[in-house]
Amino acid sequence: MSYVLATSLLVNLVAAAVAALLVARRGGAPWLLVRLRLRPAPRIDYAAIAAQRFAEETETGGTIWWGDSLAQNAPLLRALADTRNWGIGGQVVADLAEWSDQVISAQPERLVIIAGTNDLGMGREVGATLAALGDLLADLRRGLPDAHISVAALPPLRHVATGAVEAFNAGLPSVAATSGCEVLQGLANPERDWTDDGTHFTRAAYLRQLGVRASQP
């Protein structure tokens, strides 16, 4: 019995040491508390990131694709004439609102927004997400009264609560219409095998679902 206990203790000590090493490499106790949801994740200053990343894109007019990683990861957008990709992965709607003034200053003729993915993925209520998006669209419309503004319906994300995407997409048209915006439906009904991770389009699917449509009015 003592041998079994000693072996078990040794195994547990090794496992604990490995776990401690992994935690230390990923940021120590603060990282672990965030992972256990005992502490909120540190807020990322996306406005500062955007100001640095897009500092040289000073032209006005044209088209801007703006939003989370579903926009950022889309191929070809930067190669299209008069099109800028201002997507930054990880953002929720509130993050976009913090640097909407930079988008307004660019005075795009067309603005395509892909947002809500991370809000729903983090468990935020659909109603609260749509309300935040509605406020953002209203601010954008005040700053861009003549722009063609579209907001994308979301694809069937695997990592969100059942029915959340459907409810978001169902409520989106009325939210968009309030600010004179349209809903882009090109992402909402993707073809089979559109994703490898349940969230992002593969390159081939992007070219069919998003890249080709990017040049359409």
C-alpha cells in the first residue's frame, strides 16, 4: 500500500509541477484567474491598436470593411480598388465604438461592418448586443450621413449558445433600418464545409462568400 501511495504522490507532484510551469509560461496567477473567470480579462485598447495599424491609410472615400476577425481575415479586400480592410480580431461591439471616430474621419463612401461575433461568443445577451450595435450605427450615421452602411448577418457559429445567432440575425434588420443601414446577408448562409474552426471562413470559402461580393455595390 505504501508503494502505491508513494507512486500516486509522485505522479500528482509531477502533474502539479507541469501545471504550474504551464501557468507560469502563460502569465502566472493573473492568467489563471481570468481563465477560471474569477477575474475579468484585461481590456485591450483597440483604439490605440487601430491608430497605429492604420496610421498610413489617410485617404478618404472608397470602401472600408470594419469589424472583428471575420473582416480581418478576409483575403483580397486590400487588393480591391478603393477598399480598406480595417478589421481587428477579438473586438466586441463596444470596442468598435471606441474608435468609430477614426472611421468617420476616413469618410468612406461605403462601410461594411462585421460585428457581434465575440459578443455572442462571450455569452452576452442577444438583446444587449443588438442594442449596442444600434447605438454604434446611430453614431456612424450621424458622422456619415451620405455613406452606404451595411452590417453583416452572422454565419452559424458553433461556439455560441443555441439559437443566439438566429436571434441576432432576426433582430438585425430592424436595428439597421433605424439608422438607414442595410443588412449584408452574404455570410449568413454559407455553403457546406465553410469553416475549419466553427467561426472563421476558410480562404476558399471567403473567396466565394465574401471576397467576390466585396466589389458589389
